[in-house]
Amino acid sequence: MTGDDRRPPLIGITGYQDDAAWSVWNQRASLVPQTYVDAVVRAGGTPVLLPPQPGGVGHLLDVLDGLVLAGGPDIDPARYAAPADPRTGPPHHTRDDWESRLLGAALARDLPVLGICRGMQLLNVELGGTLLQHLPDGSHQIVPARFVRHRVGLVDGSRLAAVLGAATEVSCYHHQAVDRLGAGLRATAWSADGTVEAIELPGRRFALGVQWHPETDPDDIRLFHALTAAGRTTASRTTATPGETSP
């Protein structure tokens, strides 16, 4: 085994372009919540931040060993051929386009993927599924910037249950959810009110999404451990010439 074979997996984390303030500055910035970075590091990976950008998908995925689709704003309903509900947030076309291209290329390569909240919804939409654009008020998102803790049940025999067991307590913050499942996807966790809490794509090394935010729980990084473990099989491969498979 070479020194490169023993390197920590490189895990890409999608992020934001937003206005931010630091020191004396207030300007447009590329951002990702530190909780995602910390979770990947604690799980033994090396985080690589992936803010929206016009190109470079193939070049990036030539060197990445796994992908985290982070939470964030609502996906444009036009992507699943639905009119926008008045309670759906404004579209973020640049981020939608960027993450769509990343996800499509990652699935084509069987690169390990973990979708979180918005990331799970994107996985569903990109495979032809639809979303419920607004859940009942006070159910999964009660007050701004405060997570809702509840228990979810997991499907026996699923990849997710192998990682987390028959049930687990999670932290949610979302007002939308999976409606019709995308092609090939399987729902593998539900909350008590029937909301789909997790989906996965059988037959892949690691392709699943969770509606909750596992990155916010420093005492339970099992999902990130599972992602980086899957990424280690990618890290030991012989990489192609960077960019040669760019879409």
C-alpha cells in the first residue's frame, strides 16, 4: 500500500454564495456551516468546500472520494414541473444548477453521496421525484434557527438501518419534504406523522439522503463515518487524468 492509499478521503461539501460580514467587511462570500466541516474531520475525512461555480465538475470528481450535498434554501419547483407555492422560498438557480451537475456526475461514477435536508430533496428531484412544498405549520420547523428533535423509524435491512439501527432521534429543520419518490429510490425512514425522513438508492456503494441534520450532533457522527468508510474505497483507486472525464 502506498502513502497515497492511506490518505484520508477527500469529501466535497456543497455550499452557499451569500452576503456575509467579518471584521470590517460586508460582501458576497462562499460559505458552508462549520458543523459540516467538523463532522467530516471527526469522521476521518478531509473536507473540500464546493461553492456554486460555472464549471469544473469532472475535474473535481476526478479527485474527490465522496460528496455531501448540504442543506439550504428550497429547490426551484420548476425542476420538478410544479408551480411555486406562495410559501416556497425564492429560487437559487446557480446553486440548483451546480449541485444538479455534481450529483449527476457523482451518481454516474458511483461516488459515495450523502444528501442532507435540501440535499436529500435534490437527490429525489434529480431522479424524477417531487416535493411537498409546505408541511403543516409547527411540525418540522417551528421557530427560525431552532431544530426540532424527534424520533424516526428505519426500515430493517436498509443501508441506513445498518448504520443507525431500528430507530434514532434526529434534529430537523425543514418545511418541505419528499412526495413522489424518484426512479429507483427507496424510502427508508419515516417520522411519526408519515413524513419521509430518508431515502437511498439500492445497488450503489453509498447513495442516501436524510431529511434531518446529522452534522449538528457532535456525539453521533455514524453517518459521516459510513460516508468516509465508503470514500476510502475510492481513495485507494488509481485516479484518471484530472478533467479527462469532464461532462
